[in-house]
Amino acid sequence: MCNDSKCDKQAFQKSRRKVLKGLAAGIGVLALPAPDAAASVWETFFQKHFRELTRDELKKVLARLESNYSKEFGQQVSVKATPPIEGVKFGYGLDLSRCIGCRRCVYGCVTENNQSREPQIQWIRVLQLDKEKGVSLEHAKHYYNPPEVPTEGHFYMPVQCQQCENPPCTKVCPVQATWMEKDGIVVVDYNWCIGCRYCMAACPYGARHFNWAKSKLPKEELNPNTHYLGNRPRPTGVVEKCTFCIQRTREQPGRYPACEEVCPVGARKFGNLLDPKGEIRYLIENKRVFILKEDLNTQPKFFYFYAT
Amino acid sequence: MKINLRRSLSLAIGLTALGATLISAAEVEKFFDRQGNLVVQEKVEKYKRRADEGTSYPVPPPPFSDGIFPCSDCHAGMEPDPERRELVGMHADIILDHAEGQRWCLDCHNLNDRDSLRLVNGDLIPFTESYLLCGQCHGDKLRDWKVGIHGKRTGYWNGEKQYLLCAHCHDPHSPSFKPLAPMPPPIRPENIRREAAPVAPVPH
Ligand code: SF4
């Protein structure tokens, strides 16, 4: 039932939390991994914060993760740590006059980013709104399920991480396990996260999700092309969120995020905010644009717009 | 001096001859027809050069119904009939739901060469550039489409892009986007607890 690497990871998660609690009580040493625990458990336990890893240390960490995941999922899994591209700040556009609420993006994201199938985690939530009431979140419906969309009198607004330039979530993290990268993507170091869920409370968009249980991700459904800060399999007890498909968009040339690519109506736009000729700048300059909950001064890099 | 002149003269003549053969080679078109016979024919410049030529909008092949193209396969032997009428028999399945009171087939399809489309100014365009035809009325959409705002564009955000023709999403004869079945809604939180396998106790 519990193969080696699974046990390792669970042991690590439990022990890290126990240590933190234990340290407070002054008995932390009792919660350390058992003396006979596998070497990789100890390595994981003493792993530094992602941003403090030297190049060599990072290489070792990635190799350890790759071998653990490959064993767990019975296939070759790659874990990259591709850095941000110079001169790039990612921005996203979503055309509310086009979206039909079909939820293809939700499932495209789940498959690409290895979200837990059970208990269910989805990074994108599509809201059905009344045309008469406009963008009024109190009237939003999440669970709509008619035979066909769009339905009369409604429009649809997918919500996911807004990649705020002034993110409230990163400020509340007591251990700095989440931060904004140079290209504007807000990321989580799953190995550093202690699972306190402060960031979930701080996010005004409901964009962060917690791994309550070991995810049931069928082996054959794993996307083996992963990034350390993105879609690699997550341990239990950590928070995760949309990363603008960091494993795709930081490639050279950069692929579009999975949700952008799967949308059947082309409602989703993605590009470099710093490129004056890019599609994101074009839509900001030429279309009616709004950002969600502007009054909170979170400064999202996710722009809702109306092309017509 | 004399020798030099003669040399450059002969060089010039040689180059012209070479150029001529190159041009004549380019003017012949070879292809296999439906019966598998090799056809060699003189190439005719059917399509005019356009202002934004060189800007590329790579698109997949137009979404023709099976076996319908080239239209000339059937139309070649038929007498063109420019008279506005309701079609019976062939193409009767096409119901025009696109400003039907104001136009009919030959406002977009070309009378004498069915393998091309025709703009209002009389210019012929290939089906792979049908966006020019749509853009005659929907200029704002064409402008947005070119910069990747209207319609779906795939490829790389900082590299090659792939476009779709208008006709890939909108049936030109009935262009409104057809409704789709939505994918399943998320599981309600209260049901996640019930349906999930025994959830590990929350570590505290
Ligand atoms: S896939 Fe596109 S149309 Fe469908 S819900 Fe997502 S954004 Fe809207």
C-alpha cells in the first residue's frame, strides 16, 4: 500500500510539522525522522529554501525529486527549475464577450498541472453571471450544468490566480514559502510550505488550494514534464495555485498556458506585458479592460476585457 | 579595355539567358489531377499582390466538406448561370443564415472560377485567404484577428503563431458560434468530504 517514496514524503510532511510544533514546546528532537529513515527523507528534511539553494544543491534536489517521482509513478518524470526570462513580465487577458462557460480550460489545467483528482482540486473556477446584474459576484453560480452553454441571459467569468503585482498572499506567509518571481509569477515552494493556509485566507480570489489528502492521480494521467515551482506532484498538507503554466511558458520558445491553448472560442490571451507590440498590450490599449476587485490594490496581471 | 568590355557583354548575355530559363521554369505548373494524370500547364497569376503581403497568417487547410474541393471538378463542365435563384439538388443543404436577404452564392463565390472566392472589388482570392472576404464587412474583427485578439491563436507566445480561418469556427453560411455541452461542474465542498476516500487526519 505505502511504497517507499510515498512513505518518505508523508513522513517528511508529518515530521516537519511536528518539529515546528515540537520546537515551540522545546521537544523538537523527538519529532525528527526515525534514525533508520531513508537517506532521502533526511535530505528532504534538511533541504534549504528554494531561493537559497546553490546551483549544485539545486541540481541534487531536482535529481532526488526526479528519482522519487519516477519510482512513484513508474515512468520517467522530469523536474526543471527553468529561471525567468530576462525582460519578461507575464500578463493574461480573458475576453468576457467570448467565453461561453464550457469549462474546457478547467480540465485542460487539471491535466497539465497534475491537480489531485480526488479529493478534487481545480485551479480555475468558472462563474456564471447574470447579464442584467453584470459582474456582481454575489450572484455568481459555480455549479451550473445545463445541457448546453451559453444559456440565455448569462455570461461567464473564469477566475484563477490573478498573479497580483502586489500579492497579499505572499506577505502573510510566516515562512516565506511563497513569493513573486521576476517574471511576475507567484509561486510556492512545496517543500518549504508548512500548510498553515494563511495565504488562502489572504487571497481575495479563492485562487489557492490545499492538499487535504494524498492526491489520487492515476499514474497514466501524470504529466511527466514538470517544474519545481509548478506542476510537480504535490505532497499532502501544502498549498498550490495557478502558475501561468510555468513549465510551459518559461520554455524557449515559450508555449502558451494549457488553458489558453484549450479554449475553443479563443477567449484567452497570454503574453509579455513588457512587449509594446504584444497582444496583451494591444488589448489593454484598445479594449475595455477591467481587473477583478481593483479596490483592493492587489494589482492583478490578469485582465478581463470585452473585445466587442 | 576592349577585352574587358567584350567579357562583360558576354557575361550579361549569359545572365539574361539564365534569367529567362528561370522565369519560364517558374511559369509552368505541374500537378496530378484526380485521375492521377500528370498535368503540365502554364502558370497564371490568378491572385493580385496585396498591401500586407509578406505578413504571414499561417492557417490550417480550410474546413471543406468531404470531397467538395476543388469545385472545378464538377463545375468545369457546367455552363455558369449568373442568375439569382434558389438551388435545387446540389448544395440545397446549405441554408444561408447570414444576411440572406442581401446576398446569394455568387456574392462571395466566383462565377467563372469556382476554386476562388471573389471580393466585392472583383479581386479573386484563394480559400486560404478567406479572412479577407469576411473582413470586407467585419473589418474590426479582421483587425483584431490579425493581432491575435479575435479568435484562437496557438503556437508560442514569443515565437511562431498558428492562426485559424474565420470558417474554422464560424460556418460562413450560418456563422453564429454553436453552443457546446459544458464539462462537469466542480464537486461541492460538502460532497468532497463524503465522496473522498478516507481523508488522512489533518496534522496539527
Ligand atoms: S475554455 Fe474558454 S470558453 Fe470555455 S470556460 Fe474556459 S475561457 Fe470560457
